Amino acid sequence: MSEQILDVLIVGAGISGVGAARHMKTRCPGKKVAVFEALDGFGGTWKVHTYPGIRSDSDLYTFGYRDKPWTGPPIATADEILTYMGEFIEENGLAPLIHYNHKITKAEWSSAEKLYTVTYETPDGEHTVKARFLWMCQGYYDLDKGYTPDWDGMDSFKGEIVHPQNWPDNIDLSGKKVVVIGSGATAATLVPNIAKSCDHVTMLQRSPTYFSTGRNANDLADELRRLEIDEEWIHTIIRKKALTDQRDFTAAARSDPDAVKKMLFDNIKAVMGEDCDMTPFTPNYRPWRQRIAFVPDGDFFHAVREGKASVVTDHIDRFVPEGIKLKSGEVLEADIIITATGFNLKFLGNIPFVVDGEPIDFNDRLTWRGMMIEDVPNMLYVFGYFRASWTLRVDLLGDFMVRLLEHMDQTGAAEVRPQVPANERALERMSWMDAVDFNPGYLQRGEHLMPKRIDHLEWQHTQDYWHEKDALPEVDLDEASLVYEDASGQLVGKASANAA
């Protein structure tokens, strides 16, 4: 590997990296491409997470790849997703491109060479490889360790404390009293799945989360299959319908949040009963300021209704030997405490970047359309959507990447970097996301790692798939914010003409 110069090095073999590899192999067949994955297999989060019931919280018609039909239930288990990805790798001949146990530790750009020197570790030691372009696809959180707050008294608890991200193979929940701390998708997945075996499970939340629930099925897809419609057609139709429904739902959450709230609550009451106490399921913010977790077939609410699980809303005072003491004074007894408290944000895997000897602090730089970084050459990164499926952006950025590489080949460019035009450099640099619009805890905790934005569309990440699906294919690759150089360092394209 170290003897050749790669045209594109893709970092990560999760859902993003595998999708990126397919774009490169099928659409840029003349390019030398490799995928480096730190783990010993593909799948990323779906490989790492093994807690009971682990499943998607997006429908697979939109979370799946654009060009591979999904034929299972809309919400899929991790095993089903891994099987789907394995088929995708095999069908597209991607396996030879993927190198496992390759952990990147540094990326150093040389403007003189127009190359990155990438340092990476494998089981047999440290190596380097040179690459013309980096495509960062390693996700946005730390796969090694989840986020657990440092509560007082944790050492005094006589039971076991487990984070879902580091689920032990030998844990025995049978007959145990379990407390799950958290109220997001992970907690809502764990509770019904462990309620089957433990004595009782309590979900302890500081504040409620919005849940959406319904059948884990797609009636239109099932009807089209009954009519023996081709699966590729079904995938396209259901994907478009799901995206239209998501767009309308997101718009309604802004324009008529009370109506959306009522709809979500009515679905819960359909399982729990009209007279159920909705207090534990009523957040103090409007829908979609944080991600809405889907509960397939209402399994979480069935567990609560049947008395196998309960929900407590309170703050933790401290851990005590027998469980958790709450601010209210109540003690929740527990044999096992599961901290479904989220994850630690990472940006580009926390890989150190150096450009011409200068270490890059991404928090000091602007994002260019949520895919490149101000003054960082030849690097594109995948960061997906919060209000739509992550993978949708993988395919959009795959289209963009192919177009960008073709443009560079046609113009003789060896380097491209986003550069803020002089008339925009004095604008206020703001945090990456607008906290009024979207404010999950992991983003607030990790804000110091993320690039900044300014009040110009090209210098922010809109998080709006329905805008980007039309806008990104129309981006002018010669716009003023993109600067190109040839191998000798001379400006090429419009920048060259403007300089002249």
C-alpha cells in the first residue's frame, strides 16, 4: 500500500465509507482508491453496538443506499443492516478496496507535493501512504467509549454499571431490577427488549423525549409487492414517498407544532389508552428541536402498559449502594444500571490534520457547505442529516465528489480548497449549529470540536436534505469560494483569470 500513490483514500467502512467506495469504483474506475477501516470488519456503529434490540431509528428505504433496494421491514436490526451492507459490498466488488485494522493517526498535506502523507497503524506496526484526496467517512462519534456523566457516589453502587456502547457479552439480566438512564432512541430500544428477561426495568429521564410510533411495516410497499412490482421500482417509489412525508412532517413541526404534538400523542394513546398519563412523554420543547425516536410496533409503550417497565422523570442526586437517589428523595433500587446517556462527539475521528506544517484546529475554521473546511486542501467529509436519514447525504456527496474530481481532471487542477472571499472575512463566525433550531446534548458538549459557520449559505451546513438534493448538483464548481491550483502551484480556472 505504501508504495503507491492513491487518488482517493476513503476513511471508514461504515454505512458512509462503503457507499463512498461504490461511487468511486463504479463512476471513477480509473482512480486508485482504498478504504481504511480501524475496526476488523465493516459496519461502523452497526458492528460496534451489540446491546439487546439494536436497530435503526430511520426507515431503511431512505437510510439504505439509493441503488440497492431494501426489502425488509422499514426499521431494521443491526444484523439486518450488516447483511444488507455485506450484499452491497459483494454486488459491487468493493471488498478488495477495503483494508481492515488500518487506524489513521495523522494526515499531513504538502502543497509542494500536492499530496497527503497519511500515517496509520496496523497489527504489524506503523506505516504511511500518500494520497491526492481524502474522503472522510468515519461518522461523528467516538466508537471506543460512550458518554457517561460523572455522578456522585458511582463507586458506592454495589451493582453493575453498563453503557450500551460497551455491552458485555456475559451480562445476566434475568430476575434483576434494572434502571436505564436516558430517554432517547437507545433507551427506548433497550427497555422493551430487556423487559422480557429482567424482573423490572425503569427508564429514568431528566426530561421527556418525543416518540413516534406505528407499525413496522409499509402498507404501500406491501401492496406493490402483492402486485409483483419490481423491487427497484418499489424502492424508488417508497423512498420518494417517505422523503415527501418527512419533508411535510418537518415543515409542520415548525409551522404547526401543536398539531404535530397531538398526532404524536394520539399514536401513543392508541397503545397506552386514552386515559394514560402523558406527562412522562411530554417534552418542554417543540417537536424536532431534538431527534424524534421511532418506536416500531409500539414495543416500548406495550412494555410500560403491561407493567414490565416504568418511566420516572427526575434528576439524579447521587448513586447509593442500593441504586440511585433522586433529587425528590426517592431511591430507585437497582441491581444493574444502564447509562443510555449518549455518546462523545468526534469530528473526523479526531485525526490530527497538518497543512504545510501547521496543525489545523477545525473549530477555528468555517465549514464549506458541511462537506469541506476553509483552507484545508483536497478533503471532503461526510456529515449526514439529523431530520432525515444519514445515508441520503452519502449519495448526494458521492455525486458531488465525482463531479469535483472530473472538474479537477479537466482543468488540470491538483488542489482545491475552500477560501473565504475577502468581502466575507469580517462576518461573525457562529457555532456550527443554531441551538434554537437543533440542540441535542452531544452537539452542545462537542461544539468546541466542530467548524464554524457564517451567514452565507455556502459557509454553513443547512441540515436540509430537501434543499440540498436540488442545490448541491447545481453548485458552480468555479464559484469564488473554491480555489484551484495545478501541480506547480499556479492558479487554474476562474481564480487564475481573476488573478490575471
